Amino acid sequence: MAKEKANEEEIKTEETVEETAEETEETETEKIQKELDSQKDKFLRLAAEYDNYRKRTEKEKSATYDNAVAATVEAFLPVADNFALAMASNADVSDEFKKGLDMIQKQLQNAFEKLRVESFGERGEKFDPELHNAIARTDDDELDEDCIALVYQKGYKIGDRIIRHAMVQINNS
């Protein structure tokens, strides 16, 4: 009997040790799984931060380029304005001279196109206070109300960025 009791106690002890070992393995597995989940979460956050950083720097780079182009174009706008006035008043010059002026005007337009600079503010366009600066009003039966009747100075923009607002006269009627 003593042997049977000892065997039973030994079996119980072995079962307890096995249960404890299994619990320890489960606990360790859970700890490892939690650590893995934690590391995975950190990795995903780091990847998202990097992606946001990359996008932000790309936007900043593009904005810096657009700002540099806008500043450069703004310096040339008085020249473009004066050239447009010269083109408008070349009635009594030779055809060869007019042809030369036309070629220069086309080169200037091509340069603006390469820089993605668009002009706006033409007679008949609908007045937009975001783009146009109304400095006078007039009554012109040929145009709708709040349309541009006369352009004093063209406006220019790059994409959504306004380099210079157009100075215009708008129609009342």
C-alpha cells in the first residue's frame, strides 16, 4: 500500500508538473505573441510615418519649385505687359517688324507654357473675385452682367497659385 500511495503521489506530482509546464508554455507563448503584436504595431506605425514624411517632402519640394517659378515670372511680367502694349500699338510699322514682334511674342508664350504659367482675364469672361481685381464698372449692352468689359492688366497663375490678379473693368448691365 505504501508503494501504491507513493506511485499515486508520484503520478499526481508528474501530472502537476506537466500541467505547470503546459501553463508555462502557454504563458510564454502568450508573452511572445504579445511582443510580436507590439513589434508589428510599431513597424506599421513607422511605415505609415515614413509614407507621410515622403508625401509631405514631395509636396514641399513641388511648392518650393512653384514658388521659385512664380517669383521669377513675377519679375518678367512688367516686360510682358510692355511688350503687349507694343504689339497693340504697332499699326504704322513695317510687316517685317510686325513679324519679328509676333515671333518674340510666341517665344514668350512658349516660355510661359513650359513653366506651366497660364494667363487669364479676357473680355467676355465671367468676373471672379478670386482671380480678377475690378477697378472700374461700365455699361456695355454686348456683354452680360458681371462680365469683363476691358482688361487693364492680364492675370497669371501656376496651377491654383495666383501670381498676379487681373485688373479689369466689369459690366453693370
